[in-house]
Amino acid sequence: MIDAVSETLVTMLAGLVMLIGLVGIVVPILPGLILIWLAALGYGLLVGWGASGPWLFAFITILGAAGAGAEIWLTGAGARAAGASLWSVAAGLTLAVLGLIFFNLVGAAIGLVAGTLLAEYYRLRDWRKALTSAGGTAAGCGASFGVKLLLGLGMIGAWVAWVMLR
């Protein structure tokens, strides 16, 4: 365990990292939900878990995992609802991974939409239908942003409850 001054500093630092994580959800340059989760983990390891900490950290973990799953599922659902084939969604995800590796999260978003667009055009030979599918992919990506933001706020709310209950 640490002294009261160090505990206050760790709590403030964890809160700051969580706010940076929220910014990472809005501006996809930082891994937002992961930063929020890591800040909660660091808080628990450094300050202590307390009676409610393990339960609230488990809840934070579930929310974070749901956010990661929602990103993949909602993006794919948007593409499929707009008529994209499974292969086009896979092409979009492949280019998203390459965009992430070689550029950043913005490159991943561009790769996702571009991959779906190009694969759908190759499949259908129709730019209008390909653009509709790419638009569905972008809409699904936007919906996942909203869900991740709400889940990130929920993660931070659970951490605030944890701090208050300590």
C-alpha cells in the first residue's frame, strides 16, 4: 500500500489517463478504451483493490471488451445491411489492419472503407452499389464510435464509484 499523498497522485494520474482515453475514442489516434482499462488496472495495482475493486474492475473489463466487440460487429453489420458481401467486409478489415500497421487509426478507418469499396466494385462492377456498401461500412463505423463513447463513459463511471467506495 502507498501513503495518502501518493494515493492522491495515482488517483489523479489514473483519471487523467482515462480522460486521454476518452479523447482517443473521439480522435482515433490513441487506443481509447485500452487506455481507460489500463488506467483502472494501474489504479488497482498501485492503490489497492479494496472490497469493491475486483467487482468494479471486472465490470470495467466487460465494458471494454464489449466496446472492442461492438466496433467489429457494428462496422460489419453496417456493411452487410448496405449489401456488402462477406468477402468485401473481409477485404475492408484486411486493409484496415494494414492501414493501422503502416499509418495509424485514421489509416485503419480509411483502409476499412476503401477496402470495402474496392472489393464491392470488383465483385459488382458498379460504383454506385460499391459506394452504398462503403457508406454502410462508414455508418457502422460511426455507430461503433457512439457505442464506444458510451461504454468508455461507463468504464470511467465505474472507476469513479470504485474510488468513492474505497
